[in-house]
Amino acid sequence: MNKLISFLSIALFTFFGCEKEISKENQLIMHTAELHEKIITIDTHVDTPLRLYRSGFNLGEMHDSHQGGGKLDFPRMVQGNLDAAFFAVFVGQGERTPEANEKIKKRAFAIIDSINVQLELNKDDAEFAGNVLQLKNIVSNGKRAILFGMENGYPVGSDLSLVKTFYDKGILYITLCHTKNNDICDSSDDPDGAEHNGLSEFGKEVVKEMNRLGMMIDISHVSDKSFYDVIELTEAPVIASHSCTRALRDHPRNMTDEMIKTLAKNGGVIQIAFYSDYIKKTKPNPQRDSARQALRDKYNNFKDLSDEEHAAASNEWIEIDRIYQKDLATVSELVDHIDHVANLVGIDHVGLGSDFDGGGELEDCYDVTAIGNVTHELVKRGYSDKEIEKIWGGNLMRVFTNVEQVAVK
Ligand SMILES: [Zn+2]
């Protein structure tokens, strides 16, 4: 958006200062800026809560993404004009024993608490939204709407009653698994392959319970078979909170055309991720990989670090990022995935889920301040205002409303 704002001021200067005809490019930039400001913009997946564990990180303060400040905070959401974001309560998959399940459930509670502390601290800037109506009200009051999703159903363990416990704490979607199989379903990335051949018997109960409560089922990270099992069972539309298309990038985390067609029939939506390696085949960077591995080894895989050790580790991490720069995808390549879905099943089944602070970053959309560049690319490619409004949140709000209606029935 920075870029857009500076473009916009050039455009205005040209218009008022020189009274010259505004070029077509400048007209598009001005139109983008106006549209991007007017519509409700929703990002369905940011991993920013991971940062809240770090003592002293205040979402109400502006940070620098190039200095280890992450991709998002409330002032930068304002700058980039992002109205609403689903904060992921993420836990990595570990052991599935009663003791480990108990421990991870408590960690999930603690992460939710840490977001609530930030919302309380910054209540003039942002507020929790528990449904579509609340989201719209918060946005119309000029505040950021923050919603909770849970990335990985691991904290549910094998206790069905915990689905409602988490729902009551504000969790509006559950990404059924992460990069390993869990008690709910098989993952797309588990190196050991399938364990349940899709959704487990317990997973089927979880899907029914989520339908009953009005929680969105998130199929990002699940195996293809798990996806089809969910679709077979669910009475409500589902979301992929942060995925791309396999036709453009052959990666197990992405959705095949067949899956996208099935998703569209279900009434659901795929939220395209700003994750370079899902967008395109990125160039290998072995020096960066080994430097990162060396750092992990040096700092005990970043476990049980003191505040000083944590600060030192993150400084070294930033330095590695600076020296060995990653091959990043561009906004244009991201929008290619939107084009693909729109051409395949129409405009009603595609949206955006950045994965900021979980690996989401693009060359020309490095953090939340630059999301206007996505709108600009859509404008340039001829998407109408209505279509862009659907991509940026309209489709997601439709799905969320349908999910709520199924619960009421
Ligand atoms: Zn993820």
C-alpha cells in the first residue's frame, strides 16, 4: 500500500498540480486506492499469535518486518487497510498420549489468553468478532476485527467435548490437522503416509460437532482423502483457510482441480495463500537451509530459551534472512492462482489467507502494509469492484453465514 499511496500522491499531483490528463495507469491506481479503502478486507489466516508468546510484543505498536517485527500489528493493519484477520491458535503436532494431549490443550488455552490480553490492551484499535454481524459492526466503527481459528485439531485430542470448549472460547474454525496425522485425520504432508485412510471415526464425530455448533471446517493441510471424506459428511460449506492450486504448483498442500470443483459444489471457498513455495517452485537455497539448521542446533530447536537467548536467536535468524535471501513469489503469480480458480469454478469460491507470520511473504507484498498491491493487480486484470469485494471477504462471509445457518437448523 505504501507504493500505492505514493503512486496516488503522484497521480493527484499530476491532476491538480499540472492539470494534465491523468494517465490510465494513474486512474487505475486511484481506483484501487478508493476501492481497497471501501470494501471489507478479510485475511483468513495469520500466525501472528506465535509472536505474542514473546514478552513485550504489543500488537498496538508499529513494528518493522525487516527488523524481526513480524508481518502484522494493528497500526500496520490500518496502514494496509486490512479490516479483519483470523488469528491462528497454532500448535505443532506432537505425541498423542493423554499427558501430551492435556499439555497441548493448556498451551492452546494460553495462546487464546495471550490474544485476549492484546485485545484488552488495545481495545480502541481492535475487537474480537464472534460472527459476521459483529465483524461488520466492528469494521464500520473503524476498528480491526479479530477472529480466532485453530490451526491443528491436536488440542482437541480425542475428547469430543473439547470442540465446544474451544468454540466457547471464540474459536470459529479448526484446521483439522497440520503437517502430521492426528486423531482426527490424515495430513497432506505426513512423511509416514496415511494412518486412517482419510478422516478417522473420531474425526467424523468432530465434523458433525462442528456443523452442530456453527464452526467452519478448515481443510488446508489435510490429505486429499481426508478432504473428500469431510465433503461427504459435512452439511455446511467448508473453507481452505490458506492453500493454493495444484494445477499451477504441484504441492500436496495445494488443491487439485477436482478438489476445487468439489469444494465449489459444496459452496465453500479456497483462500489463496501468500506462501511462495505453494505459489511456485522456489529456487533451492541450501546455504540458507544449513545456516538455519545450525542455528536450530545452537539454540536447542528454540525450546526453553530465556528471554536473552530468545532475543539473540531471533537476531541471528534475521541476519541469516538478510544474508541468504529467499526466492519469493510475486503478487502477479499469486493472482494467477485466483485467475485459475475463477476460471475453473467462478468468482464465488476464492478468497485470500496470507499465512503472514507463518511463512507468508511475497516480493511485492512482504507484510500487511502492502496488501493493496493484490487489489491493484486484480483491478489491472479487469476484475470488477463486486468481484474484488467477494475475493477480499464477501465469499468468506457468505460461507460463514451458511455455516451459522446450518447450526441453527
Ligand atoms: Zn499452515
